[in-house]
Amino acid sequence: MLAETAVDTTAIMEERVSHVPEDQVRAHVYSLLGALLRNPADQDLLDLLAGIDLPQDISQSSGEDFANAWRVMKLAAGRAQVEAVDDEFHVLFIGLGRGEIMPYGSWYMTGFLMDKPLSLLRGDLKSLGIERQSDIKEPEDHAAALCECMAMLINNNADSAASRHFFQNHIEPWMKAFFTDVGNSNSAVFYKAVAGFGEQFIDFETRYLAMTA
């Protein structure tokens, strides 16, 4: 794991779907966010986002702010140009030496890269049997990698306590602040909408996992 993952959200988010298990939607959203944060969105992903809606029951149960954030991201995807999204992604997350925003848990939690939060994360990943692939250069606390891990834990029907521990220790402490910073960046256009949805999803996950504890 901890590699680039394919995203197939069409089946669970098409408007015609009347009921989809909530955990399946959660896993697909994590995969989607992982793809958006791993690489610049390509035309296929933008077209997918522009053409799908949340299932009605999910939209109702998740709250108006969550549903509105999805609609804003959908509209942004329909208006976005691939070249502009690519440029935006590189300014925000890569840059010359570093981007405007540092998408790493250690950075947000301690102000340093490769710090204690990363060591703790690696310990938890090892206990879950998740290994970093040799061709992946980013550290495991990259926002995309953490979203991919949560998607995998949910899809593999992992013990709910394990996925809750993973979220509460490695995502909840910092990722909403990360999305807030992305949304506040003057360089963010398409990714401002992504960030707004990301903030709402982290809020949703916090409530959901507390409710199901």
C-alpha cells in the first residue's frame, strides 16, 4: 500500500443510486481525496467529479454543509482546466523546494518533517501489516497516503476500533487545519473547493466515528 491508487467512485455516487452502505461511501471518499492530493486531477477525474452526485440518503444524513461542499466541488470540477489544475497543484504542494502548503502530519503536529508523529504512524502501519512500497518517495504521513490507508482499512472490513484509532491519531489532529490552509491560499482555485469538501468530510468522520464507538 502507500502507493497511488485507482479511484472508482461512479458506482456509489451516481444520482440513480437509492441506497449505498455508509462505510462504502466513506471508503470511496477517502480514495477520491487521496487521488486529488496525490497528483494533479486529470481530465478523467475532473469529468467524473463534474458528473456525479451524492446518493440522496447520504446527502440527507451527512448534513447540508457536507452536501453543499460536494456540490461546490462538483461545479469547480466542471469549470476547471487540466493545465490550470496542474499548475495550481504544483504551486500549492510541490513548488521549487517546497510548495505553499506542507501536506504532512508531522509538519502540522510538531512543525517539523519526519518527527515523532511519523514514527508513531510507522509503528501503527506495521501493526496493521501495511508497508510503504519502495518506489514511493513521499513519507507515510502525506495526506494522500493517510486517506488511502483509511480507504483500505474500511474496504478490508478492518476492526472498527483499528480504523477509529488510525483516524483519531493520524488524521483528526491535523488534516482539517491542512484543508483550511489550502482553502485560504490565494493560489487555490479548484483546490479551494476540494479543501472545503475535505474540511466537511473530516467533520463528518469525527462525528461518525464518535457515534459508532
